[in-house]
Amino acid sequence: MKKHYTLFMVCLSFAAFGQSSSPFINLESLDAQGNTMLLGPCSEVVFMRYPYNRWYDKYYSEYTVDSSSAQSFKANTKDIEILIFGATWCGDTRQNLPRFLKILESVELPNAKLRLSNLYLLPFDGSGVEMTL
């Protein structure tokens, strides 16, 4: 029993005091109407699950990447990092984010070069990163 307690305390210590570069990722909240929305940093895979996949899949599959433009873009991606601010409640984000991510996939941009952050109803995501731009 003592071993289990010690192991539990060690795990609890790591959880409580461990450092993470992104403590909150794929954080969800409800708006006033009860709709789920993302807040702050997120990964691309979150858009492939409900409720976001209802609009993400539609716009992603409907979009055709212009291969000549994509190749031109790919030639210039070596030294860039992309930070995208969007909002899952915003019509422009719902339409254009899947399309842009499809372009990035076609040029094989490494995920490490892409950061996604979702805004609430105000122009900030809670992490303060938008204030440093």
C-alpha cells in the first residue's frame, strides 16, 4: 500500500509542477447559446471531431488546391512559421481555415511551423501571444 501511495504522490507532483509549453490546448467552452467553441491554442486534429467536423470536412473536401500556386508557395516555406488566429464561431474561419490547411498539407509544411489559436468574442485568445505581434 505504501508503494502505491508513493507512486501516486510522484505522479501527482509531476502533474502539479510539471512544465508544459502549452498548458491549455484544444480548450473548449460554451457560448451564450450553448454552442461549443475552441479557445486559445489548438491542434489541427481537433477539427476532425464533432462539432467542428460538420463544417471543416465540407470546406476541406470541396476545395481544390491550385498545384502551380502551391508549388510556388512551397519553394518559399523554408524559413517561415505560420500563426493563424481564428474563431470556430466565425463564418470566415469556418470557410477558409480548412482550405488553408489543405494548402499547407499539399506543400508538406511541417506541423512544427504551424500554430493555431482561437479567439473568443474579443480579439484575444487568453495567452497574450497576439499582443506580441
